[in-house]
Amino acid sequence: MTNIPVSRTVLDHLSSISLRNNQGQTLKPFELAKDVHRLGRDPKKADLIVPENDNWMMVSGCQASFVKEGNNYRIYDGDQVKSSSNRLFFNNSLITPKQGLLLQDGMVVTVGTLARNHIIITYSHTNANQPSKKNQKQLFLLKINLFLLGETLKLIYH
């Protein structure tokens, strides 16, 4: 019997962004897998494409750049040289094209500052070896339910 080497591709860390507009509409999450991504409405300037319709007009042709840094991404306004039209904000602080902001799981960045027409970008980062915060909560609730079921069965059959 010969040993045949098996190559595996394991994604240790999964990163994505989701967008929600002021009307509560969301886009399918964008997976971040490359070293550099650009978010925008112009396919010539961006690889993460937002629809060109009235609901997403706050997003510029190149709204944001995402650059891999360690296991996470740093977000920059615009294309890292020129700012986007409506800019990016984190906790009402401006994100610049030069300095950017290192993202952590669950961080929320907004396009624009006016609540009536801003776009919300939520960053998600999970370790494939560890359940996400949402999955951890669901697992905890499942354990509680199983415990309660076990205690109920003890009362019934004893």
C-alpha cells in the first residue's frame, strides 16, 4: 500500500461584509478572501459591486478599500488615494483614505452621516475553529434546552 499525500485547503479565518440601507434592505454578504478588495457601484473601480439604483446611490463608484492585515482587514475611504463622495465613518469619526481603520468582528461603519440616507457596513470575522458569537449563543441555548429536557424526563420517569 502506498501513501498518497493529501492536500487540504483549510480556511482558518472567514471575513465578510454586509450592507444595509436606511430602508432596511440588505445585500447578500460579500466574502473577503483576497488581499485587497474595493467596494463600490462602478465595476471598473470595484470588485465588490453594489447595485446602481436609488436605494444604494449613497455608495460611490469606489466607496471603500479593504486591505488584509493579519487575520482581519483594514478599511480605507475611497481608493486609498481619493476620498469617496459621502465618506466613511466609525462612531461619527471620519475614516481616511490614508490611515484607514483596522476592523474587528462586529464593527459597524457608515457611509454618510445622515440617518435618513446612510448605508451601514457590518464587518464579520470568524475563526473557522471557533463558532461565531451568534453560533455560541445558539449552542448555549441548546445546552440549556437539553438540560431542561433531561430534568423533565427524570421527573417523569422517577
